[in-house]
Amino acid sequence: MFVSVMCDLGSDDSRKAVFGLLPQYGFEKVQRACFESSSISEKHLTNLKRDIDKVTDYYDTIRIYQFPVEGRLAVSILKENKWKRLLVNPPAKV
């Protein structure tokens, strides 16, 4: 599964913690606040979300893009200390 993590972190402490955590799960930094992995499992991703919860605060936003999830794009968003998940269907064929 391909996973991309976009970080919008409100403090240096959160930034250091998250940027230190992602490489431990096999993510590579591809841009200033973007990390990618093509080899993470669903179980490790669940553990990563739990670990991110521990080191972030109310002002931090994290977006995780996963593909494929049941043939769709999944977007998980951590905002104001709450995770939300959105599944995006492929465009309809005309």
C-alpha cells in the first residue's frame, strides 16, 4: 500500500517528535513536510496513528493518504485531536 503523510504542525516540539517518528515506520522525507512509504502495512499504520496521537496537540493537523483501500483512496485527517476518515471513489466511467 502506498501512504503519504502531510504534516502541518503548530509547534517545534510536535514537529521534532513527528519528523523523528515517521522514519521509524519506514517513511522517507520527500518534501519539507511530506513523507512517503510504499511498504507500510495496515497494522503498522494503525500503530503510527496511535503514536502520532501521543506527540501532537490541538493545533496540529496531519493528513494521511492511502491507496489502495478497497480500491479507493483513503484520506485520514487528524485535526483538533480527532481522526476522521474519508474514502474517495474513482471517477465514474462515462
